[in-house]
Amino acid sequence: MIMAQPKGKTGNLNGRPKGTPNRSTSEIRNIFQSLLEENLSQMKADIKALEPKQRIDVLLKLTEFILPKVKEEPTALSLPDKSKFHSFVEEANREFEAKRRNAFLDNEIDINIK
């Protein structure tokens, strides 16, 4: 009598190592890659012939196969308390005024020299 193997066990101690791609999957990928390479110029022409909106849609769909999807990560915004914010604004204003004053003085000196 033949007994079934428990789930996840094959009884083959020399089976395919974990992470090794399936041979038929590799063959299909190679065939598909060859097909794409042989038809690349026609595909480019077909995409160029599309309306702009359709072209963008096709290109966006194709990027899903090339670029990894970006995971949306929530960001926590923390606003500074009002006193820190006001002191930051005041400091920025002082720096701006000092730069403006220096630029004005530099201009005035240049005008007087000429």
C-alpha cells in the first residue's frame, strides 16, 4: 500500500533546492524575451502611433514590469509649538533684512564709486 507524503514533503531528498527556478518557467521567460527583442522596433512604432493618452497608459502599464512598486508609507507630521515657530520666523526675517541691507549698501557704494 502506497502512503501519501505529508504536505510540504516529497520524499525526494535530492529535490530542487529552494530558490532554484522551475526549468519550464525559465524556458518560457527566454522564449518571451526573444519574442520581445525580435519585435522591439515594431512595438516602438506601434506605441508612437497611439494617441498621447493611450501612449501614456501603455507606458505606465509597462513600467509595472520594470520598476518596483513604491510602497506608500504613512508619514507623521509634527508641527513645532508656536513659540519655536515664531522665533524661527523672526530669525529668518532678521537674516533677510541683514542681507537686504548689505545688498543695498553694496549697491550704494558701487554707485558712488562710479
